[in-house]
Amino acid sequence: MSANRLEAEIAGVASLGEPARRALYLYVAGRPGDVSRAEAARAGGISRSLAGFHLDRLVEEGLLEASFRRLSGRSGPGAGRPAKLYRRSSRQVEVSLPPRSYELAARILATAIDASDAPRTRKFLVKTARNIGEQIGVAARARTGSRPGRKRLLAGMVDALAGQGYEPEAAGEEVRLRNCPFHALVSEHKDLVCGMNLALIEGVVDGMEFPSARPILDPVPGMCCVCVRVETK
């Protein structure tokens, strides 16, 4: 990592040191859609102008993205001024001191697996991902207590997936994963990464002994390619 890039990464993380700014970032990052200044101010318990100041600083650091849209849905005279809206940016901030390049190692390994003509290589990857997922699931199951019901199993699964960076969001009969922990590899190794995600999450479900949950591939732009369908009956 170059000195300039390292300084930029540190600055991005340092900008979250201010408590109000960090709270606003976490709120915006946790929302599925765009957030207005007024909504962010209410969530943070601060004035709209102060919220705007912190949000714009986060945009300057590349941690948030801003856009403009009329919230009324109308256009033309009398429709009002467009509101400034914020959402989490696609920028990935990662600081390691001294610098390490685990992403580079992952790219090398993924490239080698994709280039391999041996079907066994891909099978071993899927098997390993599933086994590791099962270990995560077994540990999550133990935290739910004795004879957990469906609600506790669901909460335990969501907590386990959140711990791995998936940012799960339960909605009705499915759990959507708002983040792919392996996003840096997706553009070059989409099939490999999606298969690994599916196998890992299948392992989590198996380890939790949660038969009502069924991970499937269901790609949605901006989210992980895996969705977990949960039977309600």
C-alpha cells in the first residue's frame, strides 16, 4: 500500500472518531435506502444543520455517497427543491499497521482455483466452506440455549451471519444479506464467490440444526448473492 493511500485510509477511519458522526454513519449504513438530513438528524438526536455537516464530511471522506431527489415524487413548478440524500458508498476502508494484503492473497487463491481444470479443486473449496460454516453454526446454536424454538434459532442465525460481515436483515419469510464479505473478489470471480457464500451459509444452517431455513442463490444488486428463506410454519 502506498503512503498516500495509507494516509487516505487512516483519514477515513479517523473521521469516524467523532461520536455523533460515527452514529450517523452507522445509521445510514444500516438503512436499505437513501436517508435525508432530516431523518438522520432525528435518528441522531441532533439538529438538521449539524447532521448535514457530519454527513457532508462523510461524503468528503468517501464513506457516504450523496444524491438529490424530490421526495414528493412531483416535478415542475411548485414541486419544491430536491432533497439531499445519503447512502453508504461502495468504498472499502481497511487499515492494517503494518500494512498487510490479505485481499491480494485472496485474489491469488481465487484466480488459481478458477484457472484449475480439476473439478476436485472446486469441490474441495465448497466442502471446506461448508465445514467452516458448520463450525460457525454449531457455536451459534450453543449460544441459543437448550431446546431453542424457531425465533431463537432465527435470531442466532442472524447474529452469526452478522458476525461474519453479511449484515443480515430479516424481513418476513426471508433474510437478506446486505453485504458480501468477499465483495473485492466478486467482479473477477463471481461464480466462485457466490458458490463459496452459498456453501458457507448452508453450513451455518446445518450447524445450527435449523431445518426451517434454506439458503438459496438469489442475487440482488448491491447485496450478497445468497438469500435465506425461512419457513414460518
